[in-house]
Amino acid sequence: MTEQKVKKRGWVKNAAIIFLAVMLVLTFFSNTIMKHSLPEVAAQYVQSGSISAKIRGTGTVAANESYEVKSEQSREVLSVPVKVGDKVSVGDILLHYSEGDSTQVKEIEAALDALVLEYKKSLINASASGDYAAEKRAIELAQKALDKAKADKSANAVTAQQLTDAKAAVKKAEAELEAQNDKVTELTDRFSKLTEGNDNSSEIDVKSAQISAAKSLLNNMKSLSFKAGYDNITEWAQAWMEIDKGKAGTLEDYKAALAQLLAPCINSDGSLLTEPTVLAGTRPADLEYNPQTIRGIVDAYTVISTQEQKIALLETELNSLYVSDGGGSWDYQTVKQQLKEAKEKQKTLDTAKKDADDRLAEMEKMKTDFETADKAVDAGQTTYEEALYALEKAQKDSGKQQALDELNMEAQRKQIDDKKEELDSLKGGGEGSDVKSKVNGIVATINVSAGKTAEANAVLMTVEVPDMGYGLSFSVTTAQSKKVALGDAAEVTNYWYSEPLTATLVGIKSDPQNPGTNKILNFKLQGEVESGAQLSIALGERGGNYETIVPNSSIRSDSNGKFVLVVVSKNSALGNRYKATRIDVQVLASDDVNSAVSGGLTTSDFVITTSTKPIEPGTLVRLADDT
């Protein structure tokens, strides 16, 4: 009995030891499993130091200085030989005006003619006695002479561009005629050599006819008798080439390869072997792999390639019938015909050259006649006015002119003199037929085109002056503008060319769009840049020292504001436990990496920057290096 009790107690003791051992093992493994199921976090200690924030903005590049090309008078534009983006130098022609007077000159001339007419009527209707036939005759003759001079001037108007075109036409005709003369000489020499041999024209004709017939038969094969097979192999070869894009080989090479691969697939009984694996995926979807289609492809390629070889052989035989003189192969009849056609063209070009010379001479004479007529208009106007004044004087001398008429005519004379002075001023200050650049630069805008009228004082085009540099600007808040200073260097963040490009802050002014809240920052650019480009600028604020600085990735926010999560360690029987704890912060300043904050942080706090799973305040976590 006692022995049995001892054995029973021993069994209970052993069972208890085993149970405790099992519980210890399970506890160890459950701790390990739990740790690996927790979110893994990376953390970093709070630091102190300086923060330099960045002010960023985007602006359009524009030249610092531009030259506006304006029209002095209203004139019709003949042509604009430049385009936007062209570089121009001082003296380069920017546009051509049509020949003739401006709209203002024509209007003043018309007004002057009307004043003179009214003055003439006043003279004729004046209550004067006596015979003024001689004076009136002089006025009539002067009027006729003036009208004729104006008609001659109008009839002989020629533009500078027309003269330039006529001269260019003469040079072109000379060059073409000279080239044709050389060709006639070359063909004459060639024909002289060929006439020493035999005329084998009949053999060439026979061989040419054979080639023509063979080509006709080939076209018939491709379009009628073997059209289906020929179209199918062409479509298949093109699809195969597209798949092999980038590899060497022509369409004909792929056709030959297809025929070579498909021919062995046709059995003697008309059935087909399996499609070659090398062609897998190359056959168009609409092309079936069946005996009729494959037989048609192979037969078409065989017959057509044989016919093409026959044509090539015939052409080789034809070429052997031509005579070579070092510059190529020629036959008697061909060279004879070429020489005949060359001489006919030579005659045509000679006539064209004479016509061009005559046209140039005619236009140069018109230019001379125009200048002569222009002087005659001025002289005729003076003669006409003098005749009018002579009649007036004769009437005055007669003592019969009424006081009212005299006052009226005196006012008319003053109007005529004023209008003539205005006309002389416009003619004397005219800008000529061409408008030339006064600066070295790049054409930025063009506001006129050929055939349009350039109004007086209108901006015709704008020329940027690159020598004065380029700049850009953008708007920032007033608070941001106080954190930068003139002369600060900025970084161009979207410029990736090898040449350096720098930006310097040169101006701070009120933003007219938002004068109460914003400022405009103006930057000077130095480097290779073009007007109209969009550039992004980053400008560093002056830095400040802060006691608590954390990575930007550690800052979180919700409806209660911004906060960070710090790792808080807690000891337990199974080891250290780490919990994410919330601390509210306020961001004082930021750069691209870190932010200075205020709140309940110290440099001994360990802030969480990243985690493998979403975490909330109070969540148990494990550190990245805590395995």
C-alpha cells in the first residue's frame, strides 16, 4: 500500500514537470509569433539644427528688352521676308512695302486737290471785271500737265521686289541656258562617237518588244491568273516583316523564304503537313492554312519569280546592245533623239533668256520713268499753283475784287499752303519701300502679312534683344517675399540641358492682381534659354535654428491637427514592448527633407517615420532591427 502511494506521487510530480516545461515552450513561441505579427516601424531620434525652406514658382521666360517696329504711315505690305524666331541684325530688311505713296499722303494729296479746286472756283466766280483769258488758259494748261504727270507716275509704278525678281529671273535664265549649252556639247560629242559604229536599232527594238510582252504577261499573272496566290504571299510576307521589324531583309526576301518553307508542306496527295514552327504567329488572321491557299501561294510565287528571272535575262541582253562611252550605255537612236530634244530646249531657253532681259530692261525703264514723273508731279503742282496765284494777282490789280472774296481766298490760300507743307513733311520723312531692323535680335511677334495694310503708328512686329538678357517672374505671398532678398541665387529645377542656367532675384514688387496679399518676384536668367519657355524656380529662404527637427515623413495629420507618433518602451516579463504614442505638434518651418516643430517633443524622443502596416496611437509595434 505504501509502495503504491509512493509510485502515485512520483507520477504526479513528473506530470507537473512536463506540464510546466510545455507551458514555458508555448509561452516562448507565442511571444515570438506575436512579435512577428506586429507592424514593423522605422524610427529616428528628434534632432536640433537649422531649416532652410524653399519658395517655388513657375514663370514664362521673356526678354528684358524688346524693340517695337512701328509704321510711320498707313501703307500696304508687299511681303514679310522674316518669320517668328529668325535672328536679325541691324540693317536687315524686316518687311517690304508696296511701291507708291502711303494712305496719309494720298489722302492729303486728295485734300490738297479739293482745296485748289475750291480756290479755283472762288477765283472764277470772283466779282472781278476785265479779261483774264490768258491767266485762265495758263491754269488750264498747268492742270493738264499736272494730270499727265500723275498718270505717268501711276502707270510706271514698280516695286523694289519686282526689280529684284526680274534680276533673279535673268540670272536663272542665264544659268539654265549655260547648262543646256553644256548638255548639247556633251550629246554632240557622244553622237559623233556613236556614228562610227553600226546602227543596231532594229535589234534593240526587237529585244525591247520582248521585254514589254514579258512584263505585260507578268502583270497579267499578278492581277489575274495568279492574283489570289500573289496577294496572299505578299500579305503574309508583310505581316512577317512587321513582326521582325528591325531585322535585315526585303519584302522579296520574305516572299522567297515563305515559298521555300511552304513548298515541302504540300504532300503528293494534296494534303498539308503541319505549318512550320518558324512561321508560328506570322500568318495574318484572315489567311487560312489549307491546301488550296498554300498550293496557290507556292504556284503563284514559282510562276511569277520564273517570269521575273526571264525579264531580267532579257534586260541583260538588251543592255549588251548599247554602246558605252565612259559616261553610261547609249544607243544610236536614243542619243540622236536626245540631241534633237536638247537643241530644241536650247532654243527655248535662249528665247526665255531674251524675254527675261527684255523684262528687266522694261522694269528699269519704268523705274526711271516713275522717278521722272514724280519730279514732274511736284513741278506741275508748283506751276499750277503759280498760275492760280497769277490770276488772283491780275484780279487784285484790276481793283474789282470784292473784300469778301479776298478774305475767302486768303483763307483758302492759307489752307492750301498748310496742306502742302504737311504733304512735303510726310514725303520728306517717309520710310521708303523697306523697313529695316535697328537692333540685333530675334523676331518675337509679327502682326502683319502680305497684302494687308499697316496702319500708322501700329506695331508691325517685336524684336527681342538677347544681348540685354532674359528674365521671368511669378507671384508669391507677402510673407514669403519677406524671407528673401535681392541678389539671392535661385535654382532652375526643370532645366536639364548641359549648359548651365542661373537665376538671380533682381526685383520684388506688388502683384497688381492681388496687391494686398501677394508680391511679384523678378529673376534675371543667365545661360542658354529661349523666350516663351516655362521654367520652375526654387529659392531658399534664410535659414533658422530650431530645437526640435523631425523628418517630413514622420508628420501626420487628422481633424485635430498635425501630430507625430513616438515609440514608447515598456518592460514586461516576456521582454520589452513598444507602443506608438501620439504627440501633437505645430510645424514652424520645412525644407524638402525635414520640418522644425513645436510641441511636447524632446531630442530623446524616437519618432516613427515609416511602417509596414497602418498604425494608430496606442498600437503595439516592433522596431525594424528588433527580430
